[in-house]
Amino acid sequence: MSTFWIVLVVLAVAALCFVLARRRALSAVDGDQRHLHSRPNYYGFSAALWAAGPALIVLALWLALQPLVVDRSVRPLVLEEDRNAALVMSDVTRLAGGIDRAIAMGGLTAQEARGLTADGLRDRLSDFGTALASEVSPGVLEAAQRYRTIEGRGALLRSILTIGLAVGLGAFALWRVAPGFRARTSVERAILGALIAAACVAIGTTIGIVLSLIFNTIKFFGLYPAADFLFGTTWAPSFGGGSSLGILPLLWGTLYISLIALLVAVPIGLLAAIYLSEYAHRTVRAWAKPMLEVLAGIPTIVYGLFALLTVGPLLMDVFGPGGALGVRWMGGGTSVMTAGLVMGIMLIPFVSSLSDDIINAVPQSMRDGSLGLGATQSETVKQVILPAALPGIVGAVLLAASRAIGETMIVVLGAGAAARLDLNPFEAMTTVTAKIVSQLTGDADFSSPEALVAFALGMTLFVITLILNVFALWIVRRYREQYE
């Protein structure tokens, strides 16, 4: 039975337990809810959670662990192959899937599949869309047969265990239904456990990402000097050896483009937020704010194409050779200015929407007190509202900065791929994120410093964003104490 049908059966059992538990609770008190400890629905939810919760947890753990068990059981059969073990295992899984597909389509029986030779099986499977990268050796065929056997047994045991657990725990939950049973407490504890589990998943994912970056960064620094990486001014990777992997040109390009983007986004976004929250009429606000937030829903690849096809040529017409200003500052359409301007347009909704919500959260009493003392509306905004909302505005700006530092597609299409240290904003440069993509694209050997450098670059970005968050926390705490 497939996972979809198992989940469907478990949910059906849970729904049935909900109905039966609710009915049983009401029948125990002759329909008078006043004699129940909890409302009838809580009895139903308690039974449904007992039926579905543990069963779905076991199913998720089974799906996560079964591939590891199958791989450990099958891999010893292909260790003698001359090719890479991962490629051989890929052939094994495709061969096993092809056999199952052929049997399901009626073109091959299980007994015929066991009796065919490797070459014969390869010829038969070609009719069912299973293509293998190499000849099927007897070892691969035997591994595929064992793979199918273990997968089939695992699927059967998974179905029996999951559905049996749902039925058994559902029956136990129905048996526990009684007027004095604390159903509401049981449901609330289950929900609290689910919330704690969700928080642990988020924390665990963050820890896993950080640890993967740390371990691979340490591995990289074991192959490449840390001083050359952190203080090198040349970025020239070469998978043949002799690479120069200095991060300073990439870091400079990242910060330069982000700075230009923030210089565009922060003033426009903050002024738009002030207008919408303090000056705009209700009708204007009703259509202006959604229109502004539409910019946040545009895919970044569209912004990248806009930078490449529109903004870049427009800047060339002004600052390029033969342009309107008669200067030669810009040699091509891709530049720091191109990417920064477009990225700034993309960040306007982040700054504007968040700042607008933060400004609206300032208590109305502060506005009334300022106006009552004779201050004008502009003075109230400047001297009362903005200082009170400053911690949140700083958070919005730093969120936009983190978004700018992590942007990739606009940089790839609008800023170019040149890693250089230059003050001219009309020159092509690149960023850390763009080089992470380029270093991990293609057949990268993950034991080489040229591939592992991507993790060191990611670790650098992580440290930068961590510093920004610490600074934002300091600002928030300082001004929150002042205005609370």
C-alpha cells in the first residue's frame, strides 16, 4: 500500500474515532453535556489524536529510516563494481523500479524476473522506459532483486504497523471515554507537544545548517590557508589547481550592491510608509498599499531580466560611451549600479510594509499628546512617532539588508561575474551568493577546495547576518527602554 493510501486510511480511522468518542461521551450522560468534564468535541478530538498522531509519527520515522536500512543491506552486493558506489546504487534503484513497472504492466511476471539473466532482463526492461548507464552485471541484478524484496517487505510491514497502531490506539481512546475523563486537558497537552515539536524542528534545522557549514568550512581550511581566503584580493578558482580564493573582492561586491540597494529602498520605503500611515486618505491607502506590496510578489528572475534588458541599457544610454552625458564610466549593461537600483526597487515593499505596520502600532495617545501640546503633524511624526517606532524600523531595514545580501538572480543577470575591488559603481562586479552557485554547479569534486570554498562563503554570509542581528537587537533594546 502506498504512503498516500496509508495516510488516507489513518485519517479515516481518526475521523471514525472522533464520531464514536463524541457519541459515546454524550450517551454516557444521556445527552446532558453539563455532566461531562469537557465539551463533547474534546472527547472526539482526543480519540482522533490518539488514533492519528502516533501512527503518522511512526510512518514518518519509517519512511526516513527505511532507505538507510535498504541501502545498508544492498550496498555490500555492489562493492566489487569498478564504478562509483553511488552510481551503481542509482542503477540498482532504477533497475528495481523498472522490474516493478514491468510487472505492474503485465509484461513480466515475478517468476520471469527472477529467472532472466542480466542481459535478458536489460532487453526486456528497455520496453518499459528503464534506461541504464551501463551493462547490467549479475551483482547489480542480484542487488536489484534484494532491493525489491526488502522494499516490498518494508512496505507491507509499514502498512500493517501504521494502520494497526491507528486502530489499536483509537480503540484504547474510545475505551477511556467517560464523563470524568479530562479530554480537554489531553487535547491541549497534545497540541502543546505538537507546538514544541515544531519549534524543535525549526531549531534543529538551524543547528544542522550551521553545523554543516562549520564542518565543511573546517575541511576547506584544512586544504586552503585561512589567511589567504580571508585577506586575499584575488578570486581566480581553477579546478585544475593553483586557485586563488580570496574573499575580499566578493565581499566588496556584495556590500557595495547591498549599500546601493538600501540607499534606494530605505528612503523611498520609509517615506511611503509615513505617507500611508499618517497623511494618506483612507481610500488612497486602501489601494496604494496593496499596489506597493505587489512588488514583493514578483519573482526575482523577473527583476533580473528587468535589470538586464531595461535598466542596464538605460544606464548605458546615459553613462556609457556615446551616452547623453558624454562620459565613459560604464563599459557594459551589467554593473553594480544596475543590480543595486533594481534590487532597491525589489526591497521597497519590505521596508515600506513593515515600517507602515510598526508606525501604526505607535499608541494613538502619543500622537494626541503631541498635537495637544501644539506640535504640528510633521513635528509629531519627526519628534514622537519616528523615535518611538525606531526599533521596528531598524529591524525592517536590517531585514531588507539581509535580503539584499542573500540575493542571487538579480546579481547574476544585472551585476556580471567579475570579481574585483573597484570604487566605480558602473563596473561589473559579483557577490558571494553568485559565486556559491557557480562553485557548486556542474560536476564538482567535493573533496577539492574549489568546491568546499562555497561552504566557507556561506559561513561568511552567516557571520555577517549574525552581526547585523546582534546590532539590531542592541538598537531595539536601547530605544525600547527609552520609549516604554
